[in-house]
Amino acid sequence: MIAHDLRHELYGSRTELSLPDDFVWPRGKRIAVLIGACFEGWSNDKWPSIGPMGNPLPPAVPDINAIRWAEYGGRRGMPRILRMLARYNVRATVFVNAVIAERFPQLVRAIANAGHDIAAHSGAQEVIPALLDEDAEKKNIQRSIDAIKNACGVTARGWASPRGTPSVRTERLLAEAGLEWHADTLDDDLPYLLQFTGNSLIAIPVTMEVNDLPLHLKHGHPPYQMVRVFEDALRSLRSLGETGKIEVIIHAHVFGRPAGIWAYEEIIRIAQASDDVWLTNWSEVSSHARQSLTKHALPGDGEWSQNSHATQAP
């Protein structure tokens, strides 16, 4: 009974519109490679729950090791990532917490000035929407948008929750706040439209395979495995002959270090050398998905309409 009520609360207030069967990326390409970087921070009285040490301290004992490990992102990691992306003329999506925009406004401004897409990533890494009530979640979303706007003058177009964990109401609240897309789901291969009363939101499902946090930090694989996993995913998509995508994500405090960033760079080099790959970011994917869905909306409808590709929530 509880599970049924939860699913109704999650899915009952929305409808979904899927991309058409003949969907392809720009210029007829079948594979999109999304380049992303997470620039993350914790509140002043918090610290990462996972870090480079395998023996966690007792609860409530400040983990100075973890605090300073995370601070590497602002000191060295993000500037190094920006220099590398500039060498390859790549415009990535950078996921930024409000605390990061407040602590490093000049660096966030440099991200925007370089032409990168900046997405809101909650107030701080420990502020997880699933743990908030509706009023607190609304305030957290607005704080995240405002902090980025105050730092660099850019209004974030997209959102990702820490841990990728929204609440049952996050999608609706993001749409109401004017955001265009979110990356808080792992339920599909391609984007789809979420339609609410009066507004809509593109869901861009993510994968976790080419991501330094689970691959390296959680499971202990060396950086070269990230390149291997990317090559395997690329090979698989080609053999399937399907339109698909691969997300490549590193964290400024993890693979922003010399030992890891070479893998990020190598993946970008492979993608740029591939004729069948669209090297892109989340906001560009969102825009292309909306354009494709617009072409398939029924004529005469004022809002997004359900058609043969529309699906009811599960």
C-alpha cells in the first residue's frame, strides 16, 4: 500500500512525452557524448560522507581530512579542468552548488565567461531534496538559482540533485521555478518531456558508468578504467545501431587531480575524433530534444500534446 501511494505521488501529477522512433542527434549523428564536471561543496558544519580514507570517523567527529580533500576542487581541480576544456574548445555542463557560487564567485564567473553551461546542484552536497519538506525544497531550489545568478549573471537552465536523489515533488518544483531540464533519473536511454499543468521539464536520464565517483572512489578502479569503460560503451552503441548517449562526468576534487584528469582528456580526444559522435552538454541536449518534440506535437495544440509517442506514467 505504501509503495502504491508513493508511486502515485511521484507519477500522478504528470504526463510523459517520448521522443519519436526516428529521433537522431544534430547532423544525423547517432551518439551524443555529454561532457560534465561537478564543482561541489558542503556547508560550513558538514563534510563529505565518503572520502579517500577507508576508515570513517565516529559520527559527529569533524573529518578535517575529508573537508580539505573536498576543498581541492576550488583550489586546483576546477581551474585545471577549465584549462583542459579550453584546449579542446569543449563547452561542458558544470554542476555547481550554491555554497560553491558563494565561496568562489570569481571562479564561477570564469566558468560562465568560458561559455560553459552552468547547472544548479542544490545548496550544498548534504542538502538532498528527498530529505526536505516542500517549503524547504522550494527555498533550496531558489537559493541555488540565485547564488549562481549573483556570482556570474547567468540563470541556470538545468538541475541535478546531490546523490541524484530528488523528492517525489522535485520535478514539479523545478518546472515551476522555470528550469528547463533535470538529470535526476536513470530510467531511460534518451530524454523525454515531463508535462505538468502550465509548464514542462525535460528529463535527461543519466548513466553512472563513466563517472569518477563510483568508478574510482567507490569501487577503486584506476583512472585508465574510465577510458576503457567509455570505449566499451561507444563500441556497444555502435553495434546496437541505436540513437543513444554517454555521459562523461568528473568531480573537481576527484579527477580534477593530475592522476585522473588525463582520462577525462583522453575521452574527449576519442570523442572529437569520432565522426558519429556529437560532443555536447546537457542544455544542448535539452534544446534539441524540445525541438524534436515540437515537430511531433499535434497541430493546433497550445501546449505540448500527447500523441502516438506519449506514455502514461508507470
